[in-house]
Amino acid sequence: MVLSKRWTNNLWTILTYVLVLVMVVPVIWMVITGFKQEADAYATTPSLIFQPTLYQFQLAFNAGFIAYLFNSTVSALVSTALAMVLGVPAAYCMVFQMRKKSSNDMLFFVLSTRFMPFAAILVPLYVIVSRLNLLDNLFTLILVYTAMNLPLIIWMARSYFLDLPKEVLEGAWLDGCNTWRTIINIVVPMAAPGLVAAALLAIIFAWNDFFFAVTLTYTESPTLPIMVAVFSSNQDLFLAKISALATTIIIVPVILGMYAQRHLVRGLTGGALK
């Protein structure tokens, strides 16, 4: 029995490593391709031995990379900040100021806004934005990303708030703390790992978005994923150039993930066992 369980654990471990390799190897190959010349990137027989060059990265920066980077950074950070400002108090009210049934109904309503495919809301959203003369506007993209990430923020914050000791909150209420002081001085510091994880995921989702960006802000306020599409639309060889650009783009999510890995795991599992 013990031997069988050990073999089962070993098989699951091997399967995990295989899946990780399947997902990681293409990324590693993309990074390597970014340092190649186009002729080497399109070679019939791929090779790991080549003369590395930064020429492809230079092409990306000369193509207006800083402007695309500014749009992606502003839209991701500002939308995440707005989603946190709106989502954290909403999650607090669901946990501590609403009845359980009402809270569950409200949570279902909030999450139901993500059930519909983005393609289904694209046409009405485009019509509304065009009627308001807000196309190709970074402010529009920020609002869309805020609405897109708000259900995620509320869901994760609520699941983490459920694990907070109510005795501490009750002590704060007895000391005369109002709702905002309780949230800022007690709830946010105690739930920091979960909130960091929620903010991290919101930034990554906004950073990687192509669907809304290409529809609403393609010309005047394009983001980095749109830059990749522009590169791939050229008629010449572009595999190494796209690999270099994509390598540069994924640096931010990778650094955020490595920095907040512990918070991300705790935030995703917070409240899961309750």
C-alpha cells in the first residue's frame, strides 16, 4: 500500500515536470531566437550555436517601443489601482456588513459579468465608445480594464477577508473605528498577501490584453501586444524580431511573478478551505 502510494506520487511528480517543460521550453526557445539573425531564425535545421546579436532588440526600440511601453504601463497600473480602490471596500461589505445570502447573491452577480465572452460585448462596447468620441483614448482602455479586473479583485479579496479573525475587527469597532479606518488600518495590512496577489493578476491581465486594445486604441494609444501584431504584419522576415520584442514584453510579468510568488500562492488559496 505504501509502495503503491509512493509510485503514484512519483508518477505525478514526473508528469508535473513534463508539463512544466512543455510550457517552458517554447518560452526559452523564443528568448534564444530573439538573439539570432533572421536567417538563423528561419534556418531549416534549428541550431543552438550561433553568433548572438542585439540587433533585433534595437529594431524594437527604434520602432517606438517606449511609447507602447508607456501606454501599457499606465493602463495596467491605473486600472489596477482603480479596481483595488473599488473592489476592496466592496469585498469588505460583502464579508462583514451583508447577510450571507445577500453576499453570495452579490458575488454571483459580480462574477457573472465575466461569464460572457469578450467577443459578445465587443460590438455594443465599441458602439458606446464611438458615440462618446472616446476611441483611441487611453482613458477608455483604463476604464475597460478596471471593469474587466474588478470581479477578480472582489472575488480574491473576499475569499481572503473570510480568513481574517473577526475578534480583531470587533475590537476596532468597539474602539470607534469607522468603516474606512478599519479597512485602511486593519483589514488591508492583515490581508496584504491576498491583495498583492489580486493586484498582480490584474496587472498581468491588463498588460497582456490584446482583444480590447486592438479594437479600442489601435491607432493613437496602442499597447505592447499591438506592437507585436504590427511587427508580424510586415512582409519581410520577422521571426527573430518578434521573438526579441516578446522577450522584452514578458520581462515585467516574470519579474512581478518572481517577486510576489509567495503572496500569489497565498492569495489564490486564501479562503479555499473555509
